[in-house]
Amino acid sequence: MNAISTVLARLPPDIVMRDQDIIGACTTDFRRQYVGRTEALLRPRNTRDVQDIIRTCAELQVPLVPQAGNTSYCAAATPADNGNELVISLERMNRVREVDVANLSICADAGIVLSSLQEAASEAGLLLPLALGSQQSCRIGGNLSTNAGGISVLRYGMARDLVLGLEVVLPDGSLFCELSPLRKNNAGYDVKQLFIGAEGTLGVITAVSLKLARKPRQTVTAFLAIAAIGDLATILDLAQVQTGEAITSFEYISDTSLNLLLQARPDLRHPLQARSAHYILLEAATASPVLDIEAAAMALLEQLFEQGLVLDGTIAASGQQAAQFWHLRESIPEAEVHHGGSVKHDIAVRTSRLAAFIEAAAAVVRQHAAGAVLSAYGHVGDGNVHFNVVAPAGIAPEGFKQRFEANVSPKIYQLVAEMEGSFSAEYGIGRTKRELLMRHGAPGKVGLMRILKAAIDPGGIMNPGKVVP
Ligand SMILES: Cc1cc2nc3c(=O)[nH]c(=O)nc-3n(C[C@H](O)[C@H](O)[C@H](O)COP(=O)(O)OP(=O)(O)OC[C@H]3O[C@@H](n4cnc5c(N)ncnc54)[C@H](O)[C@@H]3O)c2cc1C
């Protein structure tokens, strides 16, 4: 009997799924770039099952790949194609353990789908301020393991900023449990931070305690055609001042991204009369029943028109119209797929340099890939832009993407490095960005990562081949 068969024979049959028709979905990454293989999907019922699985795998040196919603854009949750790894999914561990309304906190199993956790918070009259396009599929354990960003980072921070406590099964099967939802706890190293953004390479997160916020009583959503990309930082500053720092989202949409979408989806309408090369989708919200956020937004719009910073703009007249604006923003990745997919660069620079980056990187694309369609959009309030590139019409997308990644992407990443930015703002490293980490990681970082990995996972069983070069 080989090691995998021994592991599977020792585990309760109820947690071992061998049906390859079902397992198939978890062996291919979201972007369909990698196809792996595994003999079984392990579906623990509780933390003790996770401990038994990991202890058994550690003893027999069988590697484990944690997988949550499998929406990673860098193949972080896909097993290798040699069939030597088992996949563990916490999909059955999806209970809300506690909502503490007065403490503004929620505690849940790590396998709960993000949208279900949002609903649980909402039913308690509160807001879980973590929101991303994949929220109907991704699970909170995956969100914390990737330190997910999304559309509310500007106001509430990344996933890491919401974490009060964690429960993690370590690579030897022992438990680290600091789940208490305390706002202050300086009792020793803040060890839980290590597991956030570790992409399953240091252990399996089994439960989380998160901060909640008060639910907004008033929300305003505006769609603006801005005069020049160079004014992004000024517009954001004015918006924060006018609304008393109530801006929750400040999203950029380039005209080319919007055009790709409107070509792919003729049922959708452009929200403005005037056309511009650049648009902003802005949202402000407050829990206050007294502050008039709509009046603040109107005053902002007036000021932006007066100063010539916007060419056109509208404030959503209803929740339905606001949802239509958001639908445009969130459908862009789908539109890129419709046009053959894109080469993605998920980059961040400081907000003061963002416009300069977009202009310089667009010049690189024009010089080295004439005719390519630049689809730039994203969470620019956080200095994060998805600088994506789609093949020119009439050019086979797959070949274009390969050539672009080999010849032009390195120039874009070099530009990011020169501007002291990040080559991975929110998607992580996974399998696809390890070389970039070697090339552009901060001095000393990879060495420290290797020391931590060897100390916590000496057998190297947790998600091998990911993150750590
Ligand atoms: C349409 C779309 C929109 C997106 N928008 C955003 C966005 O705005 N912001 C953003 O940051 N990302 C975004 N993403 C990327 C992706 O959704 C996030 O990275 C998300 O957090 C991944 O969660 P998941 O549950 O799918 O995790 P998976 O993809 O299953 O796993 C991700 C990583 O976490 C590890 N992992 C999973 N569960 C655990 C666990 N319990 N313990 C330890 N390790 C674990 C896996 O091994 C893997 O390394 C988007 C993706 C899509 C498809």
C-alpha cells in the first residue's frame, strides 16, 4: 500500500471523497491554466477531523492542498499533476459560531461562503465589510489565506485588518487557537498574522473571529466621467473631504474596459451622456441618521464640475441604479473572457503615483504590442489597478497572451518596481508568481519566508510548490 492509500484507509470513510466526477472541479484552477490530479478530496466535519487528517498526512509525508472556493487567480489551490497530493476542503465546516452585536464581531467556521457570512452579519443588523466579485463562491478561510482586498478596502482595510482571532491546525496536527474577539491583545507575538496571506503553506485555518461595522443607513453611488487620469488623487482627496471621509469605494474604469463590456453585453447601457477615456465609480456611506451624505455628494459633484475635473456625472437615483453601476464594474472580468481573456497585472503603487504608472505602462504596451487592447480598471482608491491586456482583434488570444507575458509583462513589472510598487496587490503568489517574488520581492524577504516555512512546516507537507520559491 502506498502512503496515500494508507492515509485514506486510516481516515473515516465519511470524510474521503473519491468520486473523480466530483473531484474534477477542484483539480483545475479558476482561470483553467493548470490541471492537477488527486486521488481524493478530504471533507472534514470539524476541527478535530482536520487535526486527524493533518497528523496522518504528516506521519506518512503526504502533502495537502487546502482549497476553499477555488477562485484564486494564481492557481494557489490547485494540486500538482503527479497525483501525489490530497486536497482538503472545509466546505462542511460552515457554521456561524457567534455574533456579538455589542462587540461588533462575528465568529465562524472557516468553510463558510463569504456571502453567507455577510448575510449572517446583516441579519444581526451589522455589516461585514469584506466584499469582492467572487463572494458567492469564495470562503472566508480562502479570503484570509489570500488576505483578500475587494471594493471596501479604502474604508475598512484588507481582510487582515478585519481579523480579531484565528484557529489554525498546524502542519503537525496541533492546534493554535486564539479566537477571542479582543480589540486589544499584546500578549506576546501576534502569531495569527503569519497565517493571513500564507496561502495554505503554514497550516489550515479552521475558524475566524472578525470585526463587523455598523450597517450604513445612507449610501450614495456616483458614476463620473473624469477629464484626466492625472486628477485621480485630487478627486479622491476632494471626495474624502466633502463627505467627511465616508468614501467606501473609489473604483476606476477605463473607457476601453467599458467598451469591451458593452460589446460583449449589448443588453447593458452606458450610464452617461458624455464619453471620456476614464471613469470613476464612487460610493460613500454612513451609519449616521443625521449627516446628509447625499447633500455632501451633490456638493462634491458641483465642485468637481466647477473645477473642470469631471466632464459628466450622475448620482444613482435608486438602489437599483446603484446596482446597475456596480454590475458594469463587476462584469469587466467576464467581458475580458468573452474577448479571449487577458494578461493580468494586479499591481499597486502609492495613490500619488498611480496616474503616472498607468500612463507609463500604457506607453510600454503601445510600443511593444501595437494594437493590443488595454483594459485597466480597479480599486484605485487603494492604489491598486488591474492593468490587463487583451489581444488585438483578429489575433489569436492564446498565442498573443504567451508572447505578451514573455516579452512585455517583465517591462511592466520593472516599471512597477521602479515606482516602488507591488507586482501582486491582492491576488497573492500561488503557483504563478513565485518567479516574480524572487525577482521583485523586498530584500531579505524570501530568505525569511524560507526560514519561517521550514520552522513551521519542516516536512513541507502544506501546499507545496506555492508561494515560497
Ligand atoms: C470574479 C472574481 C473577482 C475577484 N475579485 C477579487 C477582489 O476584488 N479582491 C481580491 O483580493 N481577490 C479577488 N479575486 C480572487 C479570489 O476570489 C480571492 O483570492 C479569494 O480570497 C480566494 O478565496 P477562495 O475561497 O476561492 O480560496 P481558494 O482559491 O480556494 O484558495 C486560495 C488560497 O487559500 C488557501 N486556503 C483556502 N482555504 C484555506 C484554509 N481554510 N486554510 C488555509 N489555507 C486555505 C489555498 O490553499 C490557496 O492557497 C477574485 C476572483 C474572481 C474569480
